[in-house]
Amino acid sequence: MLAHSSIDATYEAASRTTRADGREAFIRLESLLKSYREGDRTRVVLDGASAWFARGEFTAIVGQSGSGKSTLLNLISGIDQPDGGAIWLDGLNLTALPERQRTLFRRGNIGFIFQFFNLIPTLTVWENVVLPLELAGGLSDAGQERARALLDSVGLLPVRDIPGAALRRRATARGHGAGACSRPHAGAGR
């Protein structure tokens, strides 16, 4: 279960749906609409897109450049809002949240692994990994243990600074919570 705290008003257990195989929807997209203005034209990127994904399910979103992959990830994570439709994450209607609450929810529950990692080069491995936890209100003992577990899961314990593929592992450890990758690399798990 994700942390809902002060946003319980948009959480509805009844919003959950179950597939025929008995798995419950963790992410559910309902009739998403998204378009952008390009000069005097409107470019429709998503036109009634619907899908859902079970917890722990691995899904790849593939398509040509400009087909809406990054737009979809930005919508699912709450970075952007759809023009219409709804996005549910573990029973929480993200589209009903104001921007500030979406930001707080994203910070506490969604992790990102970007193509260029978005790590801060002047920080150590440990500092890069705990930064999101510190931004969320402090680094508790439980948070430090979680950071150690994340670093261990990608082979970076004991903590040390090493170049190359380790950057991917650092970014993976920092991207805790529900994951979203933009152009992941074949070597991301190395």
C-alpha cells in the first residue's frame, strides 16, 4: 500500500478492479486524453488510452519517437495532468489531486530512472540515494535502512564511488517506489 496521508479524500478502495486471473489493478488508466499546441495546430498524443497494470508486473512501453511514451510516463507519475480521463495508482485518483499534493505523493511514492540519471555529481553515492528521503522530511532510522537495502539490491554496498555502469545502479537505487523509466538501457541491471 502506498502512503496516502492527507490525500485520503481521493482514495477509493471501490476504485480497484480485478482481472479474471484475480490480480488487482495497481495502476489504472481510464480514457486518457492529452494534446499539445504546436503553433496553430493541436497535436493529439493520447486519445482515449486505457490500460491497467498489476502490482509487481513488468511492462515495457515501446513506440516511435514522438508516439507518447514519455507523455504517458509523465501522466502516470503525476508530473503532468491529462486533458481528460483518470489515473488511479493503488486506489488513489492522481488526477483529482492538486499540483502540490501530486508533488508530495510523487516524492514519497514514485521513483524515476532517467536516461541521463539526474544524479548530482558533487554528492556521494549515499547522498544521492538519501536525497529524496531528506526532501520528504528527514532521514529516519527506517529511511537509512531502506537506503542501505536499495544500495545492496544494486550491488553498491559497501558504499563507494565508482564510474560507468555504477551510475545506472545509483540511479536505480535512488528511483525507489513505483518505478518509471525514460529510455532505459539494456545494461540498467548491471
